[in-house]
Amino acid sequence: MYYHMKINKKVFLLGIFMAALLGFFHPNHSFAVPGLTVDTDDMVEVEIDASVMEVNTIKSYMIIAEKRFDITEFKMEGKTYKTSLLDKEGNAVQLKTFKKGERVLARGFELPGGVTVAEAIQKVSGSKKGKNK
């Protein structure tokens, strides 16, 4: 019985060692740009000041004035950019802080395939209509 416990322990430790070794030599793709490259000749600049219709934190996009804005990293003219998400003061915030109905200013690029990539989305002061003072 004691002999089997020693063998099981050695096999378990060997398995852990192999998993760590394989994980160490496996390439890390988290530093890679997703592959979206923006060609400045084919893009159309978009700027919308409207309310958020939907926020999808899982697929990382927002629908603003019936237009989907993808929040992602992209390459343009050899440089890597990432969508800036900003509060009213211009400080960086997370996507989950945006809510449906909130007024935002969205800037981005519409690509030939119908995809719109957000360059920056910033919260703006909403109207005071309907609020009690």
C-alpha cells in the first residue's frame, strides 16, 4: 500500500512539472494585436453624440444611436491603438461603467465591411430634462 502511494505521488509531481514546463514554452498570445488593421484610405471617420442603446461587456462593444462600435485594439499606419473609454472629466474608465440611456460622444472609423471601430467613447453631461431640482 505504501509503495502505491509513493508511485502516485511521483506520477502526480511529474505531471505538475510537465504541465509547468509545457506552459512555460507555450507562446503567450495575450500581447498580440487581434489582427484588425485599419487602412486609412478605406476608412470613414464617424463622430456621434447620442445615447447608449446597449453595452455588451462580454463581446466588447456598444450600440450608440443604432450603430455598433467595437471596443478593441487595432493597428493603423504601423502603430497599435486601443479604444479609449473616458468619463466626463476625461479619466479612463472600464466598459462596465457605461449604462444604457447614458449620453456619450463616440469617435471612430467605419471600415468597408460595415464594422465600426471606436477610437474614443466619452461620457458627456446629459440634459436635465425631467429631473427634479
